[in-house]
Amino acid sequence: MSTDLFSLAGKNVLITGAGGVIGGELTRGMTAAGAIVGAQDLTIERAQAADGAFAFGGDLSDVEACRALVAEADAAMGGIDVLVNCAGINRRKPIDDVTAEDFDAIVSVNMRAVFFTSQAVHPIMTARGGGTIVNISSMSARFGYNTISVYAATKAAVTSMTRSFAREWVKDGIRVNCIEPSVVKTEFTKPLWGEPHRERWFADNMPMGRLMDPPELVGAVIFLASGASSYITGQSITIDGGLLAGADWDGYADS
């Protein structure tokens, strides 16, 4: 099989949340696959740190900022072929401690920004004869975890929106898929793995015996963005080191 099948050469890719660990890995990986990458983050400085061909700053909790980002990226890059919705936030709190402000902040970035950024890119991709959207969801869309109730709800929404977008936009040549990673070992997720009993749990229960490293997400996103997945849309790919194959979740509970 030709490696050209996985090439992104000549594709203009917009990645939101590119200043984060995962977004940065995606920026570098998709650039290496031949893409011209526009990296977005909350500030232009964070976006520039991702080393994309273009950098865009903006607060995607504002719907108008989502629309402005897409318009700016379209003008600067000469079109958008691939959108990767990677921007996300979390505030870890027990359900009883979650405030309305917490709720709105998480929903606005993790769910609403995905919806309106995708909506804004739709006519651009349609005019170009099609495109691909890859949403970064989470395995928390499938399981209940302590202290991330709102985050998990938004990720379940992202997975659901992926199916809806795929269904409505297939006629326009736009494929929409998402990935649902389990715990990626970053400082962002350290509350989930940074305690000794939880580290032991992951070592004992992950079939691969370890957490995922950020670069291990890149291949799946390139696959979904490239011609290698030309007949795949509306799907959620779980990247979990075999965790869904079976694990004893009781040992992970807070102690």
C-alpha cells in the first residue's frame, strides 16, 4: 500500500487548542505528513509556540470568535480542508461544588465552540468540494468518572455531534469523525494518575500496562484526516491501550 494514502500534502489544516500538549503534537505530526497547519490557541503567543505555518489567537468561548477564527484562517491559508477541534478545558470538582460559572465555561469551550467552529467551516469546505473534520472527544464520554461530570458531559456531546454532522454533511463531501482517548499522560491529567494507588491501578489494569503518551494520538488523527479513511464518517475511535476490553474499575475509586 502506498504511503501516499496517508499523506496530507497540499491540505490546509486548522487545529484549535494547538498550544496545548496534544494540540502541539498534532500540529507537528500533521505538518510532517505534508499539511499546511494553522494553529489556534487562546493567545497568539501560545499558538505560535505550536510551530504551525500560521498562528491565530482567540477565545473560542465566544461564538463570534469562532466565526472570526475560521474567516481569518480561510483568508490567510487560502482555504480550509481539515478542521481538528482540539481546544478544551476542565475544572475538576465534585458535582456538589460545580458552579453555574464552571458549567458555562466548560460547555462554552468543549461543546459550543466545536459546534460553531464546525458550522463556520462547513460552507468553506463545501465550496472546495469537501473536507474532513476530526473532533477530539474522550473516553469519559462512555464512563462516569469522579470530579469531571461537566467535562464528561461535553465530551459525550462532542461524540454525538460528530454523528449528526456526519449525517447532514455527507452530501457536501465532508467527513466527520472523532477520537476518544483514554488518559493521556500530561500535566493536565495528573490528578487522574499522579497518586501512587492510581499509578498502580493503571499499571495493573491497562492491557498495555501504561498510560498513553501524547504522540500516540497523532496517527489516528492523520488517518481520519487523510484519504486512507475515505469511506469512514460518523465514527468514534477509542484509543485506550485495550482498556475497553475489560478492567476492574473498583480499584480506581477515590480513597
